[in-house]
Amino acid sequence: VQLVESGGGLVQPGGSLRLSCAASGFTFSMYAMMWYRQTPGKERELVARISSTGGSTTYADSVKGRFTISRDNAKNTVYLQMNNLKPEDTAVYSCNLYRTGMPYWGKGTLVTVSS
């Protein structure tokens, strides 16, 4: 299993970014996928989850209405569209899945929201 995130960077408050997570090594279309984020000194936070088909999504209250998770099963990729970014969204964002009871993580991509 390999998960590779991309799309992070520096953005001003109110700006947008789209993160991507390219997956390989497993049957992507069979698994729900998650985006998490973590900042130093804080617990890792589940940001968003999408079902295997993309028909069901859930979000942390802190990002509802601003972030959208989606997936393209033909491209084995999950996305996180982040709009109206706030300084408190600054974190390393990682994608994740659970397969045979084990969690798999990408290395993450850093998002910095600052003026």
C-alpha cells in the first residue's frame, strides 16, 4: 500500500487549496478513505471521510461548509478541496485507510495559512 499526498503549500487566509492523495498497491475502489491533519502538540484530527463509492461523506465540524472530500476511483485518487482557509487550518494533512484492520498513512503534505 502506498499513499502519496500533494498540493500543500502557503496560502493567505481566505484562499483555497486542493490536496490530492494518489493510492496504489490495493483495490482503491473497495475502501473508504480519510483525510487527517496534525499540528505539533495537538492530537491528530479526522478532517473528512468518504465511502468507497463516494456516495457518503462526513466532515469535522471545524471544516464543514469549507472543505469537500471527493474521489476518482478510475484514477485511484482522493481529493480534499479546501476553501476559505483560516490560520487554524495550518497543519500537515495526511490521507489514510484501514485495510485488514491495519491503518495505512501517507507522509503528508504541509498546509500553511498565513498572511
